[in-house]
Amino acid sequence: MSVQMPVLKQPERPKKGSRKLLSVLLLLFIVILAVLFFNSSISKISSIEVTGAQYATVAEVEQAADIEVGEAFFGVSKERIENRVRALKPIDEVVVEKRFPGAVKISVKEHPVVAFEIGSEGNMTAIMSNGTNVTAISNDVLLDKPVLSGWAKDDPLRMDLTKQLGKISAKQLSDLSEIIPYPSKAYPDRIKIYTRTKFEVVTSISVLENKIEALNAVIETQEPGKITMLLADTYVPFDGNSTENMETDQK
């Protein structure tokens, strides 16, 4: 006698309409969450910190960055902020960090100050390695930087000089007291340098970086005198009267 097996029921397939409705509800839920998030304070810039600015003010950096507290945190690009701030003349390098939630840190590195100029009214201007003039912070900084005298602000050689001074170490730069233009037909970029160790140096802007080590060697081993460093290098010591005259010229 044969027994008839019961027929197994096929599982019901989910209706397509239900699946679409679930997808729409999920999408709607995500949209609502996104709207709530981007309208909440957690998605806004809550603080802007600027570090490293000395001659460019914090206000100038923030204005160049063109961002404000309360602006959308994810709506600002680090690269765009860096490019804007780097356009400020005193600024050499910029790094922007965004830390969620809401913190933006702008770290700047300025071009080094390599010299100073004293105006006709006695006001002092600091000169950066890229030729930018900025207001000096304190008269005390004159102790370790040379003073540029007799230079026209639009003189291209002045720009070349500041670039060369930027390549010289702070220790080497600290002995240079005054630099004046001293051109000749053979050397249009010739300069005269007075040092704090009472040497008078005649050289040119184009060879200054290469000659500075030899100059230091002479200063460290010889008595004050006149040093010429051009195509050939010469050294002549001062007598007593020459030293006094040089000190008067520097004053």
C-alpha cells in the first residue's frame, strides 16, 4: 500500500512593493539625519586657531583664510585656505588642520627677517628674505641683523640682496652691522658691509653666499681691517686712525 507524500508549500516571495517602500523609508531616514546633522552646531566651525604669526597679524591671517566661526565645517577646503593665506607677503608656509568637531588650526611660517631699515623719521622697518617690508616689533632686534642704508625700495638689487641674506645662517648674519650699495662698472651689484667686529668688507651680492665662510675665517683670525672679496680676495689691516674713521662712518 503506497502512502502519498504531502505537498510542500512554496515560500511566499516578498512583494516588490514592500521592498521599494522599505528602501524609500531608509533613504528618507538618512536624509532626515543628514538635514538634522548639517543644521546642528556640531557640523559648524566652533574655533579657529592661528599659530606662528608674528609680523602678519592673526586678524590678517583669518581674513585671508576667509572662514568664520559658525560656517559649515565640511564646506571649507584645507587646500583652499592654505592657498589664500600663503598669498600674504610675510607668509612662507601654511599648514591647515581640521579636527572634528569644529576645530580649525592654521599654522604659518613666515619668511625670516634678514635686515632692517631706518626711515627719515627714525621709524624702523624689518625686511624679510623675500624683500617684504613689515613693521619692526622691537628696537632690540637690531642687535642681530644688519641695517640697509642708501637703498631704493624699488631697486631690484635690494631684492637680490635680501634673498642672499636669507641663505646665511643667523650666527653669520649677526655680525653684519650695515650694508650699503657700492656699485662699479665692473660690478653693478657691488656692496660695502660694515661688521660689528669692526671690519669693512667690499664684495658683491652675487658672490656673497659663497664668500661668507671665507669672510668669517678672516674675521676670526685677523685684526680689524679692509677685506675685498670679488674676483680676488684681499685683506689689509687698519691702522689706529682707520679704525676710528670706520667707527665714525658707521655711526
